[in-house]
Amino acid sequence: MEERKTRTGRDEWRKRIERWRENGLRAEAFAAELGTKPATLKFWKYRLEQEVLGKTAPKPKAPRKESLQALALVEVRTSANVTSSFVLDFGKSRCLQIPATFDEKALERLLAVLERR
């Protein structure tokens, strides 16, 4: 059975960097003790320092891959006096802005194409 690696969380890296600072080893030696690469150790040291300085926000966890089939679609009907637009937000900085005067058939074709991907 193949052993699966688990990701080390931010809190664990914070503890590791603190231990590294306390023991005074070079990055190469400490990384070898951890079983990781020196570049990974240095990256986390930099990343955590930047967060303390307020220069970067903690990176949010990436959402699991999602398909359009998992999204619930609703029928949209407009009245003649509506002048605004609609926005469908698909996450991951992807959205679709639809004018209030949209062509219903064209939108259906577009959504069908998106569902296939």
C-alpha cells in the first residue's frame, strides 16, 4: 500500500520555523532533519515573516475542483422595464455578466457549452 503524504499546515510551519531559529542550524541541515527541501523551509520563513509585517494575507485554501453540473441553475425571466444586468458567479474569479435584455436562446447555448467543460 502506498503511503500518502499529507500537507503540513501553516501552524506546523510556524512551529518549525521557531525551532529552526532557536537551534541556529543552517537551512540545509534543519531541512534535512525535517525531511524537506531547504527552499521549502526558506519559503515558509519568508511567507510567515511577510504575514507578520502585514504584507501578505494568509493564502486561502483552494476550493476543491467543482464542475458546473454541481451548480444549481435557475430559470431567469425578465420584464420589459428591467434595465439592470445579472451576474452568475462561478467562483475562482470567474463570473458571467448578462444584460437584462439577454437573448434567451443564446444564453441557453452558452450554458450548455459551459456544462460540457
